[in-house]
Amino acid sequence: MARKKKIVLINPWICDFAAYDFWLKPVGLLYVGAVLLSYGFDVVLIDLLNRHDPDLARFVKPKPDKRYGTGKFHTVEVSKPPELSFVPRKYKRYGAPEEFFVHKLKQIENPDAFFVTSSMTYWWPGVRQTIEIIKGMFPNVPVVLGGTYARIYPDHAKLHSGADVIYTEDVSKLNELLFELFDGSFNTDLNDWFERFDPAYELYQRVGYLVFFTSLGCVYNCSYCLTPKLYGKWIHRSVHRIVEMVQKYVRMFNVKDVVFFDDAALIDKENHFKPLLRELIELDLGVNYHLPNGIHARLIDEELAQLLKRANFVTIKLGYETSGPLQIRTGGKVYDEDILRAAELLKNAGFTADEIQAYIMVNMPGQTVQDVMTAIEVCKKASISVSLNEYTPIPGTRDWIELTRSGVLPSDVDPLLLNNTVLPYWWKAGMDAATVQKLKDLAHGKTLIPRS
């Protein structure tokens, strides 16, 4: 009997000035794992960002959860890349210690390939360090790099990641990669992968929370966002498949927190999210649900707010982005009055100010300090909390095209310099680091909004 081909899935380290386990799970990689399992591969997962791995305690004292399964990663200070030498902050590697990783790799016999994922483009040094360890132990085994960094910066990844293959497609094209690696027959049509497969959480021993997507893509075309180009048209999974998935993995791991990380969960809400909420209410799994990725405030109505409350959603993040003229120029997805109305509906349904939060971006192209201050004031007026997020230009977006075409941003800039923490230290077209910090202090209530 022929030996099964063994593929090792790797979720790599993060290298950054700051990182926090805010419901981070490599869901795309887990979908790849599900397809591989269906084809009969022997699949192993090493997630260096899984703070709840039971083997971690052998190498480092695990950091306790802070809230809803989130918490701080184990860290070690590492040398800054030369490109970041001017940033007056410590650079760290976040995730499991190297000894843990080496131990996990030593347990693997005769791997046929390593599939490494990637997320934030400016975290690529963590990807490279991860691959260096793999190559040091298995120099002749192919390493495939996929994920967001690989898809957005394929040429950079070819030069700097150390991977043998850069995979720039989604799950639907996985057969082509497998044929390239193993010269086998993989004829299953994967165009409906999102409906057919569940992310393979069974590859974990233990998790502290579960992250799912109920839909992919977005119907909007905001100037700063790449989601429509990465995922194409908006599609959603059938309600009964979502419910089956949630129930299966909640029972498997006995978790108390389930996170829906959709970019556009409320599109076609009458046929998608409202029916899902009714099913979750009926199922009554006794878990907390979270929507942390910025839902569309304009699409919230009274019934939806009531259903969210009855289903036990405890985290509602509203996508606000900014106040002022940029609301129109960036796509017109949301206006101040939409935030005020959504907040009122949610509070009337019983949500507290701590459970409702609005995302405000700072340092957007053309954004003024007053735009951000006004957005903060709108949130204060609505009695909801604020999450201030520093802007990052993303290749392929309308913002990127305009910024590079006008010469405001070099087209060949290293993604390290586009880290939202780093950008204010060098980008002359935006706000400086001191201004950004003042706005953060304002958002956190450390200073008062000046009255004109």
C-alpha cells in the first residue's frame, strides 16, 4: 500500500512593533487543509500563533486570556530590519518560542511539502524566519507560500520569503498546485469550495475560540480596500451549512467564543444573516458571538439589532472610517448619520457602550485632523466606544493607484514601510507620529475634544 503524501501546514510568526491575539486564526489555510484531507493526504498543522496549544507549557509559561479568548503572545525581541532602523520602538517576534517550533518539526517524519500562509504584508520578516527554520531542518522539501502577502506582493515574496513556490490563487485553484507538486490526478471541481468544506479545525488539539466566515467578498468598492479584488463578487454560504459548522466545532472544542470575520456580513441580510441569527437563537449553544471586522452601519435595522442581541452577540464593530468629505470620495459606504442611527438601534436592543465600537481610520490620504476629531465626537455623541486604526496603503486599491501615480508614494516601497505603525514616522503626505498619538489619546478619553 502506497504511503500517504504528508503536507505540513504552517501559520508563521509575526514580526512587528506590536501585535495582539485579537481572534487570529489562519482560516484560509484551514480550508486548504480540509481539501487536502478530502483527497486523502496526511495533514499536519503547526500554528505558531495558537496561544492555546497544550504543548506550549513545556517551553514557556502560557499567558492567560484577557477577554473572550484573546490575549498577549509570547514575544522575543529581534533585530530591526535595516529599513526600520529609524523607528524608535522595539521590534519583536510574536508567537511560540523557536524551541517549540523545532520540537514540532522534529516530530514530523518524511514530509512531502510545507504550506505556509501569510497575512499582513508588513509581517513578512516573520514569514521568512519561519521558512528559514523549516529549510534548516528539511532543505530538500518544497515550501509553498500562500496567503495575503503572497497574493499582494508575489514578486517581493519570491525575492525575500525563502519559499520555493509562491501561490497567488484562492482555494479554487488548489488542484493546479497539487498537480505541479505531486503530478497526480486531482479532478474535483473546487469552484464551490466555500459551500462544500468547513475549515479543518480538527487539525488542532485545542483552541480558545473559533473564527468563521459566513460570506466572502464585498459589493462595495471603497478606495482603501482590496477585498473585492481578492475575492471577487460577494458570495455567502448556506445557513444550514454555517450552523452545522458552528455546532460541530463548538462541541468539539467546548469553546465559549465564536467570531464571524466577514468583510460584508449584512449584504442581502434578509436572505443571509437574519436567517442565520434565527437559527443560532434556536440552537442556543451558550456561546458569545462576535462581529469584529466592521459591519455596515447603514444596513442595521431594528429587527437585526434585536436578533443580534437575542443570539448573544457581545462584540459589534461598526465600520465608520472617517468623517468629512472623504466619506464620499472613498466610496460613500457610511455617513455620520448612519453611525448615530445604528448606535441608537443597537442600544435600544440592549447593547452597552462597551459592546458597540466604531472603527475610525487615521492618516488616510487627504484626511485632516479635524475629520478624525469630528468622527470621535460623533461616537461620543452616540455613546459608543472608538477603535482608532492607522491607515495602510494597499497595492491594487484605488488609493494606491492614485498615490503612486501622483508620486506621493513610491511604487516600489517595501511593505515594511507601509506598516500602519511605521507610516507616520516617514510619510510626509500624512500625519506625523506625534499627531497620531494625540488623536489616539483623544479617542481613549485621555484628552478632551476642543470646542470651537
